[in-house]
Amino acid sequence: MVVVITGSSAGVGRATAREFARRGDAVALLARGEDALNGAAREVEQAGGWALAIPTDVADAAQVEAAAQRATTELGDIDVWVNCAMASILAPIWEIQPDEFRRVTEATYLGQVHGTMSALRRMRPRDRGAIVQVGSALAYRGIPLQSAYCGAKHAIRGFTDSVRTELMHEKSNVHITSVHLPALNTTQFRMVRTRMPRGPRPVAPVYQPEVAARAIVWASDHPQRRELWVGGSTAMTILGSRLAPGALVDRYLARTGFDGQQTDEPAGEERRRRDYLFEPLPGDHGAHGDFDGESSDRSRQVWLAEHRKLLAGAGALAAGAAAAAGALRR
């Protein structure tokens, strides 16, 4: 299969590229930083796949379209497109500049729009293909200090719902699905722009990026599935946003959301001056962040979500068996 992954030089995108490569897939890697892209390409090839590194800023639709054309020319027709690129800034809204807010929106939201458009230009004529939107629990519930990112993730969810219904209307065999992720131990927290006094961190509980990667690959094989939630915390956040009183959740996040996204260590002036927002950071940063010690590499909730039909069938059989046993006793 031919797979395109945006944001594939680090974090979830990089772990996902390795996961596809283990199946022997050809993977087009799209991201800005060439050092990290080359590192990701080496890992793909070491894992058994074929790699094509294409430096791309997903905020620029023309660059995304050129990358899609190059991937098609050099690797073949695109079977799966994964929109994973993102950017954020950790700060209260009154400390974010308009150009910073615009950049997060263009990279995180418009990056997925541009990727979806380029994928559909190639998939719809063939009436085949899968698009995976990498979302977040924060697509359902905004939290403090991430207004730009949460707004972009909410926008992606609305955009994806619209595209899905348009594909359904024309009875297309092209499918679009979303994978909503929990807090992850990625390089994001070394590179994100921050104006907070202490270092950034993911909100506990934290999962390794490979948990997300396996879920994304599974979703690409089951694109008729509308959404896949990853991690118990994601399920609780999404269900809580539907069931819990909004004012109650607001007050809880107002109390906990600031400290929960900062370590105990000062961020330092050098750290606050060094981030990825407008330019990629040099070097190869890998997929993992600094929180290996507290990060889980498994999620029972994901297994349950992926096997819900099997579990429902088993439950029905068990209920039937119980009913039959009861009838025999009578």
C-alpha cells in the first residue's frame, strides 16, 4: 500500500510511519524539518517499508498538492492519507499574538483541509481510498492555555463530518474517519511555544505515541468506522462533554488546567525562545518526549473499541446461552 503521512518527522506521525512500514508499506513522509524527515525515512526503511521524504509545510496548499503529486509519481496511487501535522502554543489568549493564533490554525486545521483536498483529488476518480484525520479529546472539550489548538481541533471535527456526508451522498467508496487521541509522550513538549513559567507537559494519564500509531493504522483498515477513541481518558472526556454540566467542567478545568500542563521545573528563558511554531527546529528529535517513566504503552480501551462487534456478538451468545439454560431448568 501507498501511505502519505503529514507531520511524520516526530511524535505520533513518526510512530505511525514506523507502524505502516512494519507491514511493508510505501510511506511518503511530509513535514518541514529535513533532518528529522531523513531520520524518519531511515526508520521506515529499517522497519521494512519504502520511504519518500518530502519537505512540506502543510499550511501551504500548493506545497501539499505538489507533495501528493510527487508521492503518486514515485510510489504509485495513494491508498491511505493520514493528516497528523499540528502546532500549538501554551499561553492564555491575552498573551497570544494574532500571527501566532493564525499559524496554529493554518498548520493544525487548514493542514488537514489541504491534505484532505489533495487526497480526494486522487482517490475520488479511482473510487477508492481512506483518509484518517488525527484528532484529539480536545476536539470535544476545550481546555485552558490551548485556545488556538482546541479551536482548530473542533474545526477539524466539523469539517470532517461535512466531508463524510458529501462522500456518502455520492455513494463513494472513499472513506474518511477520525482517531481522537489522549495525552501522549511526544516531542511536542520540548518544542511547543510557551509563555508559562514552568516547562510544558502532557495532562496525565499519558500514553506512548505507539498506542496512537497502532490505532491509526487500524482505523485506516476500517475507514467505514466513523471515529475511534484512544485511551480511557479520551472516552471519559468525550462522554463527559456530553453528559456532565458544562459549568461544572469549566470550574474543574479552571482549577486544574494550568498546573496540569506544567512540570515543576522552570521553563527558562532559553526554552521560551526556542520552539517550532514558525520554523522547524534543527536536528532529529524522534518520536518520544521526556515522560517515558509515566507513559503507558497499552490501552485496554482501544482493544475494546476495536473489537466491539466481537464483544457484542459474544455478549449476545452469552445472553442466549443463559436464556436457554433458564428454559431448560424450567
